[in-house]
Amino acid sequence: MDGDGVAQGGRPGRAHMKPLHIGSLTIPGPFLMAPMSGYSSAVDRAIAREHGAHACLTELVSAKGLVFSSRRTRSYLQRAPGEDPFWVQLFGGEIESMAEAARIAAAHGAEILDVNMGCPVRKVTSGGAGVALMADPERAAGIVRAMRAATDGRVPVTAKFRAGRDREDAAAVAFGRRLEAAGAAALILHPRPGREHHSGPADWTLVRRLREAVAVPVIGSGGIRVPEDGYRMLEETGCDGAMVGRAALGNPWIFTGLRARRRHVPTPAERLAVVLDHFGRFATLVGDATTAVRMFRARALFYSRGLEGGAAYRAELVRVREPAALEDMFRRFFGRAEQVPGYVPGHGRRPGED
Ligand SMILES: Cc1cc2nc3c(=O)[nH]c(=O)nc-3n(C[C@H](O)[C@H](O)[C@H](O)COP(=O)(O)O)c2cc1C
């Protein structure tokens, strides 16, 4: 029962799958996986790319962690095999440590550096990083300039930011212009206020306004649930790239669908093969098998979204400890799981709330 997606909504439209140019680099198309902390490891990025994502970003990596040589932080600088470009997102509120972290990340092979200027989590904003930078455009611009200088202008620097801090503060357009003037090679806009975290509507008109206000590429991030949304974002806003966040969790097939311009509903066999492959590679990445099982649980929940019989699966999942038991569970569940008819990947919902 393959999708009734784009065709049902009419023609896919005039948006072409144009390459995305960032600095001197060319990404073959516009559909990217959004950085998501906890879900953007080298393995998650590889799985997304193998299903059609044109590029992925790492999750936010602490500049201070890199500078103080935390082993755990440096482990985030792992490039997936064949990952091209290797696009690393850094966070920090201090110009000096962001510049130094840029040098370290570039030495680890980063080809594009992104600055997180959108994260609303207190642990991040209390250090002046994430969305706190939107309150201090001068420092935000200083960070972009310093990161470029630290890498001799060889590594394009992008920035990902929000509509503003709250709904009244639609600062994104002026902020984006400021970053462009500081040398940002592309701008990524998640058009929700920081205060709203990930709930509420994404305001695509703001993406359009930013697109009209700057010359560098603009990438929209927010509100894509099914492939036709990706094309609609490109068309309605004129943006150059479209990022998929939550709808890609446990659902790399959204990228298959974006490439094919129609929804792709995986067969049970396809689902089983991918979840086993994802877990196997993730366990190798993590090293310790029991830790890998624990860390994979949330991913395993996402894979079950929208499938019949999910409640029993979820109850079993919280008890499983051993890789072999987890794989056995996957075989029993995904080997025959059918999609709930008409299911659309959820937004603003946590796994289990489908
Ligand atoms: C679990 C989770 C983790 C996230 N982590 C990051 C992050 O590390 N860096 C970042 O810039 N944005 C992060 N985001 C925001 C996403 O990149 C994206 O902009 C947002 O989810 C909106 O897109 P969506 O509606 O397609 O999910 C995260 C979002 C989620 C749900």
C-alpha cells in the first residue's frame, strides 16, 4: 500500500531538486536531516543519507568540551563513511572558545561549521549560547567572524536560529542579515520562537521574508511531516534547502519519499531490515552492547510509530537488556507490522502517544 501522497495533493509543483551551494561546496539537493541531539550520531546520519537525505548535520557539540578535550565531546566529531560534506554544529557563547573549537573541528575533517543559535534549553542558554545569542547579535556576528578567521576562511560557517525569543520578537530577518554581513555562508531558520521549543506552528512566511532579505542560501527547518510538505516549503518560501527533523525519527523513508516525490510506506520486510541494520551499526559505534540497547530504546520506539500492536511492543521494550533479545523482538514485531491506515508521522508527539 504505497503512498497516496503528492499525487493526491495535486502536482508536486514547480520546485526542482536543485543543488544547494554552501561556500564553494555543492550539496546535490535540498533535503537535509535536521540536527537532533541524541539522534544524529554518525550511524543515524548514514542511515538517513542511504535513504536519500542530501546532507545531515551533527547534533550540537560543545565548543568548551572540544577545547578542554573531553573525550566524549570529541567522539561527536566522528564522520560517517562517505559523509560528504561533514557538517558539524557547535554551540558556545564565547567568541574565543568558538574560534578554537572551529579549528579543532576543522582539523577533524569538518567541511562546514554550523553555529547553534536556536537551542532554548537552559543548560545551553545559561552560558550565553543557543537562542541566547539572538539577544546579542553583536556577539553572534563576532562568533561567525572569529570562526571564519580561525579556519582562514576555508570552512564555510552557517548558523541555525529561531524566529526570535518569543512570539512578539520576530527578530529573525534582521538577525540573519547581521550574520550574512559577518560572513555566514548560509542561514538555517527554525521559524518558531525559542520559548515554544518545538510546539506551535512553524511560521514559513518568516522563511520567505528571510529568503527575500539575504543573498546567501536559506534553509527552512520546521513542520515537514510528509514529502509533499518539503516541496511546499521550497515553493512557498523560495528557500534553498528544507530540513526534516522529528518526522525523520524512526522514519528514514521520508527521504526516500522526498527523492521520489511521493510517500514511501515501507513494507514490513523493509522495516525489519532497516531497524536491524540501524541497531547493529549503532551497537558497533557505541561499543558496549548493553549501553547500546539502552541508548537505542528511544529510536526503537520511533520506529514503531503508527504501527498496529505498538502498545505490547513498547511494554516489552522497556524490559529488554540484551542485544539478541532486542533483535528477536524486532523480528517478531516489525516482521509483520502493518501501518495504521492513513497514519501521518506525528509532530509534537512523543513516541507512544500516537
Ligand atoms: C530531540 C530533538 C533534538 C534537537 N536537537 C537539536 C540540535 O542539537 N541542534 C539544533 O540546531 N536543533 C535541534 N533540534 C531542532 C531541530 O533541528 C529542528 O529545527 C526542529 O525539530 C524543527 O523541525 P521539525 O518540525 O522538522 O522537527 C532538535 C529537535 C529535537 C526534536
